[in-house]
Amino acid sequence: MSSADYAAKLADIQAIDPQNMQKPNMPIKVYLQEAENIVDWVQQDQAQLQSAGLDWALVQDLPARIGALREAESIWFKERFGREEAQQQWDQDAPVAYALRDQLLRAMRYAYRRDSSLLKRVADIAAGSGHADMIQDLNDIATLGRANAEPLAAIGVMAEELDQAAASADTMAELLAQVNGERADGNRARIIRDLAYTHLKEAVDEIRDAGQYVFWDNEARLEGYYGKYFQAANARRAARNDASSTESSQESTL
């Protein structure tokens, strides 16, 4: 199972020097399939590859490295999706929370206009900026308003609005923590994914190099030691270049 492979290989993955970390240059699912193909392809070539110095333990370790990368990719995808979802919710709810904060502060300045000590406390709440400050402002507004409710009620600000401010503070605080926390976790998950890719690529590259060396003159066996993804990409690029050259040649004869 991928989760078991991930747990078993995590220490090896984390032991890789970050300076040696490589980022995927193709879709992970494609690379995983190419690695799976190698596991099957090399089995009949064991004697020749070992004679060329390939450590067969790398071949035996491929399934675990593949499983670890598959799980690491799933974890990173999940973290990224959760982060994006939380960010979207924050982007939707934050303007409403800011508007509520500003609305209640204006109401308090008017309701408490004859009480300098309360106005000072309102000014203290209004000082500062940023998301965390806004969340604290909502909580402070609810606390101050509940303790001095009569002037607010006189201008139509009822307890329900203060309750709304307190509830919004709790909700937005939790959401902001989720956004910030998942940013950190998502970054860590991506790094682990890239390290797991590096760990698998180290083995795949060694096996491919050995196969290309041993079977340099055996096209039928050599084929399995090249990555199909870049072969296909190169073929498409060559086809486009040929088409472009043909069009240029035709234009020059007009």
C-alpha cells in the first residue's frame, strides 16, 4: 500500500539534502507509470545489468519508492485543495467581517460621543490594521458593547449585532488559522513530495543509465530504458518543426 510505503520510506526521503532536491518536470502520475513500467521491464535483464555494476537492490526498492511518491503526491494534493478552499471562503467572508467591524465602530463613536473614556476605548479598538487585528476588534467590540449596551440600544444597535460580532470573530479566527496553517503544511507537503520524487528518480536514473549502457546496440531492449513522455514530446516538437520548415519552403517559392 502507498501509505505503508510512505511511512517506511519517510526517513530516507527526509534525509535527502534539500540542495539535491529535484522538482518534477512532468506530471507525477506519468512519471509513476514510467517507473512502474521499468519494474517489469528490467526483470529479464538482471544478469546483464548487475554485470555492468547496477545494484539490484535499487530495482527491488523501486515499488516502495513508487508507493511513497504516490502517497506524498496525494497528501500534497489534499493539502493544496484544502488551502485553496479555505482561502476562497476567507475571500468571501472577510469583506463582510470588515464591514461589520466598521459599522459597529461608527455606531459606538456616535453612541458614546458624550463619554470620553468610552470613546478612548473605541479609539484603542480601532487602532491597528490587518486581518488578525480585525478579528480582535470584533471580539473587543462585542465585549465593550455588552458592558455598555444602553447607549447602543438607544440608537438601534441591539444585542444581536454584538452577538454577531463575537460569532464572526470566532469564525474568522478559525478560518484564518486554517488558511495560515495550511499554507505552512501545504509547503511542507510539497517539499516532501519533491523529495519523494527525487528519491525515486535517483533509482530510476541509475537503472536507465545502466540499461542504456548495456543495450546500446540492442534496440528492442534499449527502448525500455528511455522515458516515453519526453520521447513523445520530442517527436511532437520535431513534427512541428518539420511542418514549419515545409510552410517556409512553400512560401519562399511563391
